[in-house]
Amino acid sequence: MEITFYLSGAIAIAATLMVITGLSAVHALLYLIVSLLAVAIVFFVLGAPFAAALEVIIYAGAIMVLFVFVMMMLNLGKAAAAKERDWLNPGMWVGPAILAALLLAELLYIFAQDGGTSPTVVVDAKAVGISLFGPYLLGVELASLLLLAGLVGACHLGWHEEREGDGAGLARRSGQGGVVADGPSRENG
Amino acid sequence: MSELAHTWTNVVVILIFVFSFAALLSWIERRLLGVWQDRYGPNRVGPFGVLQSVADAIKLLAKEDWIPPFADKALFVLAPAVIAITTLLAFAVVPVAPGIGVVDLNIGLLFFLAMSSLGVYSIVLGGWASNNKYSLLGGFRAAAQMLSYEVFMGLSLMGVVMLAGSFNLRDIVTAQEGLWFCIPQILGLITFTVAGIAEARRLPFDLPEAENELVAGFHTEYSSMKFGLFFIGEYVGIIVISAMMVTLFFGGWLGPLLPPLMWFLLKTSIIIGFFILLRASLPRPRYDQLMAYGWKVMLPLTLFNLLITGAIVLAWGL
């Protein structure tokens, strides 16, 4: 299991470096997803399967999807032909593919080890719940306050645009993006 | 050594079975749709047209594997592989019968949720990498739809986890001896079914590829076996969702008289048939209706279910 720990740790670091140095936002996000998956395996190896699963479900599976969603919209506007040629460079995509393949091999190895028995103490869902709502209750409450503030903020922004008259503000904004977007993407087509 | 051999036999047999069943399912679906729409469906290749999927596979393999020059090649190639890998990995935790199953994970249920949430990248990246307006729209819809429905998909299963007291799918099945969870968790079953159809992008929730408005949505630019992988991924997804419904709500392999494996296959087939019947009978909603339905109806319903289940578990000290 030590090998899987160091390997996924190295993958996480390498992938995160690629996030920082990457030129294309979407490709950088893909590296970030690989990095999060690697961190999930690190958690799993350290005996925290619950945290590992939540890392994949919430970070890699939900928050990053939102990021990709937004980046897809933004990128369309800036898809200059020169940049596009950069993305077709094999150096950009071989990396995430190999790293993800390594992670996959590791996962299969863990499965081969009878569901990943670890020498360390295993922290299961129940233990996580007990400590979250026991000694760390204040932290949970603070985090929920923060989330509530974010939610109220998002709700306020959304409400404001509704009031301007049937989403006119939203339409205007995406219209601006669309004008920029149309030029280069038509050239490519 | 013999245990290792047992594991590998399990892995290989299940993999082959799931793949061939997924391929066969394309024929079964078309035949069933034919029956329900008062026509024959494909009945020319082999007896009753059963070899239709073989013919389809040969056709797909023989077609030109075209990558549009304006596409992001790497992601374009990667996207169909992601859906096939995640759905097959999700099947790894399904407990088919005692002693049959790929892996017995303590966090099996969470692993299934994780894999189904990673599956969305396939659609989103496929749509984005195609660099085509219709594909991109399909990708957007997929991202928003799957994100919204994932939220209450996980929550709808927490009632089952409360009653069984475990994330381990085998424990969940054995906890259903006596009473299947489809009775005490009827709200959970309903919400999970809706979320499952949305996650598998089946009609009426197939807005990412809605063919009469988006050409073919996210896979407009795909041809040959890359399209085939999306196709197989979708069918494996249906099998996985059906198998999970059987495992979580219909007692998995439990049942009288027949051997456990038969019970599992029978129940799973019935639910797959139900999915196909839904496709034959329901119209597609508008996109805003879909989102509003998820957040305003389904999410409160799952929270209500959690509240009730939690209160009962607390009161009875289960």
C-alpha cells in the first residue's frame, strides 16, 4: 500500500503543477480533476474511505463540473484560432490520460488487495459523523453559515436579474459573449 | 491461489456478461418499443432478429472513424472512454449474488455515487470537444441536469443507509430479509428512480441529446465505434441503475425457490423493461420544467423522506 500512497501523492503534485502551468482553462481543470482523484486515493490508502468517497463525489463530481460548465461558456468567447492550435498539441492531453490510467491501475490493485485493507486505523462514516457533530460542531455550524451566506448572495443576484424584466440582464450579458464568440468559431468551422 | 482464480473468473464473466447484455439490450429495446407501438421492430437478422446487435457492431466498426478538424482531438477521443469506464466501474460494486460480484467495498454505495457523478464528464467534454454549437448545448444541458439530479440521488439513498446501517451493498441486501426497502422507503424509491433515469439520460430526461432540437446533442460529431462507446455506455448505465434499484430497494438476490442469481437477473430485467416502457410512453419535458421539477419537487421530497426516516429510526431505536 505504501507504493500506492507515494504514487498517487506524486500524481497529485504533478497534476497540480500542470493545473498551474497549463495554458488552456479546460485542460487545466481536467488536471485538477486528476489531482483530486489522486488525493482521494491518498485518503483511501490512509484509511479514510469515507473522506475519499466524498472527495470524489463532491469535489471531482460536483464542484468541478460547475467549474467546467463555466469555463466552457467563457472559453467559447476567447476561442482564438491560434490558441485552438495550441490545444491540439499532443503534449497537452497525453499527460492527463497517462496519469488517469495510472490511477485506474492503482484502483484495480486496491481491489485486488481485498477491498483495500489498510494497516492504519480505518475511519468509517460513523466515526466521521460522530466527530463532526461532537467536538467539531462549531466548525460545522460556521461552515454552514458561510454556505448560507453564499446561497443568499447567489439568490440575490438571481432575483435581481429576474426583476429587470424576464431575464433581460442575463440575455444582454450572454449576447455580448455571443458576439465575440461567433467570429473565431465560424472560421474554424 | 484458488481465491484469486475465483475473483478473476468473477471479473471476466461479469465484464463479458454486462457488455454482451448491453449490446443485446439495444435489440431488446427496439423490439419492445416495436411491440408497444404496434409494429415489428428489427426482426431480420437471425431468429427474431436477435443478431441485430452483432450486425450493428459490424456496421459501427466498419464505418469511417472521423474526427472533425475543428475538434479538440484529445478530449474528443477521451470522452467516450470515460463513460464506458465509469459505468463499468460502478458495476464492480453491485452484489449479484452471494459469492458473485467483483468487489465487496465497505463504501460500495458511495463508490457507485462517485462513479455516476464522474460519468457526466464524458458527456460534457464530448460536447465541448466537438466544438459544435449543438454539441455544446447538449453538454451544457447534461452538466446542469446531472448536477441537479445527482444532489437528490445521493440523498434519496440515505434513508436506505439509515435502515440498513451500512454503506456496504451486501449488508444492505441482507438487511432486507423479511421486508424489502421498497415498502418503508417508497419515497426514496420514487426519487431514486427519477434521479436514475436522469443520470442515465434516458427519455423523458434525454435533453442532452434531444434529437428534434439539438440534432443529436453531445454526440452529434461522433461516428463509428466512438459513437458506439457512448451507446454502450448508456446501456451499461441503464443496467447499473436497474441493478442498483434491485439491490437497494427490491432485496437484491433475495427471493424464494429460485436460485439467488436467477432472482437478481429477473428483477433487474423487469426494471430495465420498465425503463424502456417509460421511453415508449412519456413525452420529453421542456428544459426549465426539468430543472424546476428536480429542485422544487424532488429535492424537498427526499428531504421529507430523510426527516421521516430519521424520526422513525430515532423513535424506534433501530
